[in-house]
Amino acid sequence: MKVDVLLGLQWGDEGKGKIVDVLTPKYDIIARFQGGPNAGHTLEFNGLKHVLHTIPSGVFRENTLNIVGNGVVIDPVIFKKEIDALIDLGVDIESNLVLSKKAHLILPTHRLLDAASEIAKGKAKIGSTLKGIGPTYMDKTGRNGLRIGDISESYFLEKYNALKNKHLSLLAQYNFDTSELADMEATWLSATEELKKLKHIDSEHVLNEAMKSGKAVLAEGAQGSLLDIDFGSYPFVTSSNTVCAGACTGLGIAPNRIGEVFGIFKAYCTRVGSGPFPTELFDADGELMQKEGNEFGATTGRPRRCGWIDLPALKYACMINGVTQLIMMKADVLSCFDKIKVCTHYNYKGEQISHFPYDVNESNVTPIYIELAGWKKDLTGVTDLDALPTELHDYVEFLEKELELPITIISVGPDRSQTILREKALA
Ligand code: IMP
């Protein structure tokens, strides 16, 4: 069996958690391959709303193994809170959740360094979630990091202290207040002990063996392709490879073992944090999208910036990821608009282009739009494809033609049940 990959095509928050949860019955294993608690994957079913940060979104379905892969970075404190909340809901964590020994740990001092670095950047700040993601990946690539497998070793505290002291000298250079560190550290060390209760595995072996024995695996991405460290709107990106190739390095899966690539996008576009966003709206339409879409961050609560769909950016993301199927989220949010705008090209330094250029920013890029008719119909109770309005079908078909890919699922609300299959997406 090949591994299917599900990932976001925009700047994150596309609704990956919901769709992984919907698709999970088709899979034996769900594996997260990058990112960490900067993510917030929201799932809603049976009147329950739950936000997951590091734990894969298959955790609510019985008989599904959830793997936190080597490409993920874990904050034991946030992880423990997630586990406690799941145990309260009766989820059998000890049997359905395992951690790669190679996943890196976020230390309390990584979080302080994240904050210090953002303050030092001033107006040029990234708008980080301040979960310590950047400094942890820096230590990973700098070959200084601590990993899950280290927790059970006798040298653990010695290694921890060495890294902490290195961070303290950096924090002193930033002149950053570290008075909270002692408390943070005590909580962190005790949460780290708790992590010992979970199985720590060589996840690359487990996954490859599982594939050999015919098990179906879904790799779950976090953030979005335009936040990728290599291909996103650098430097306003996260510190991992959010694109499909990240599933290979973040799980130990060979490129020729990748099967379907599900690319998720919103029927419009959002971004949280700083950085370029060509189709961003600063008017009443943007405010309406934010309100109707409840566009506030699941991790930080920050309001998300909103705008029309951006085809040059989406085409770019489809290309980099080798997307095979598209999934369109939050179509219901556009129900309040008479006209739907679609950015088909950019005016880039006076020239009309249809690709996503190296230096996307407000002064170089102006979006060029076409307008389509809106549907002005509440979709949230629609369960049948044929009951969707004609204008929405037209919108979907227009996007499919432009992106040269099928849109196989349309989501019309946050609940599991508000999901309409257009084709044999999961055959
Ligand atoms: P960091 O990964 O927390 O350092 O944040 C870097 C950038 O990515 C910031 O603009 C964040 O707002 C954005 N970001 C990080 N994680 C997510 C996410 O899960 N959804 C949306 N944006 C995110």
C-alpha cells in the first residue's frame, strides 16, 4: 500500500483536522509529519468541538493508530494537556497514540527564545505563534536538539542542562527576562516524565512494515504550503517543510511510496500572522468573511486576515505538492456574497503573470480578478450534492478547470456530517 498525504494549500487553517477525521475510517494509521503545537486542528462531531495541536486527528476513531512522526516538534507541557483532555473524553490514548523516538522536544527556553527573537525583530516580526517552533527546528538542524528517545536515557538531564545553558547565554544577549523559567522548567520536567507512559517507537520502521502488510496510512500535514520553509512566502513562514516532500522526511517514507495527495483549500483565503497576502481585503467584504467564517486562530485566538481565492498561489501549491485531488472547505461562508471574486492573475511589476513569483509583496503584486455569480443560499443543512445551488457548481467547475484537478469533497460546515462527496474520493 502507498501512503496518502493530506495537506493545506494556503496559509494554514484550511480545515485539515475535520477532513482527516472524516477520512479516518478508511485508514489504519494517521501520522503527523511536521510542525508542532503551532497547529490547531479543529474537529466537530456529536455536538462536541475539539482542538488538537500535536496529536493526529484520527485519535477519536477506534482502531486507528495515531503516530507523531520524527518531523514533528513536541512541547511536553502542551502535549500532556492534550492527552489529559482526551482521557477525560474517554479516548484510549495508551493504545492508539505513539511517538517517534526521533521527534524533537521543545524546551521552555525555546519558547523564551521565540519571544525574544520576535521582540528583537520589531515591525519585521513573523507573527509567530510563540510556541518555540523556530528555535527548536534551529537546534534540530544545528544538531543540538533533544529528542523523545533521549527522555528515557540516563544522560537526559545533563543534555537538557547543557542546551538550556546555551539558550540562557543567547537570552542574555537579547536582555530577555527569564524570571519565569524556574516555574516553566518544573512543569516541563514533570510533563516530560508523563510522556514516558506513551510508547516511543522507531516510527519509520513501523510505518514501512505497516505498508508492506497492506495497512492504509494517511499522512497529516500541518500549517499550509505557503508557510513552507523552502517554498512559502519567506521569511514569513514556519520552520518546517509543510509540503508533500515533508511527509517523506517527516515519516521516513520513500517518495515512490506516496499515493494520493489530498490538497485542502478554503473557498476563499485567510492568513494569520505577518507577511504578504495579495488578495487580502481591508473592506466590509473582508470583515464579513471574518465574521461568517469565524476566522479566529484555533491556537492563538488571533483574528485571521481574509481575502478572495488566489489562483496563482493555489496553482503553485498544487504543483509543488503533486496534488491529485482537491478538497474545498467553507463554501458556506461565501453564501452571503452577491458576487464571488477570483484572482486569476497578478499584475507583477507592470506585467500580467499567472505564477507565484519569488518576491510576492504589496508593492510588486496587484491581484487581477474575475467575478462569478454568488449563490446566496444557506448551505449548512445541505447533505446532497444535487441540492447545492447551480452557482456553486459553476464556481467549483471553474476552479477545477483552472487548477486542472478534480474537487472531490466540498465542506459546507464545521461538523463531520456537513461534508459532501462529489466523486469517488475514497474509492
Ligand atoms: P510559527 O510556526 O509559530 O513560528 O509561526 C510562523 C508563521 O506561521 C506565523 O505567521 C504564524 O501565524 C503561522 N502559523 C504557524 N502555524 C500555523 C497554523 O497552524 N495555522 C496558520 N498559521 C500558522
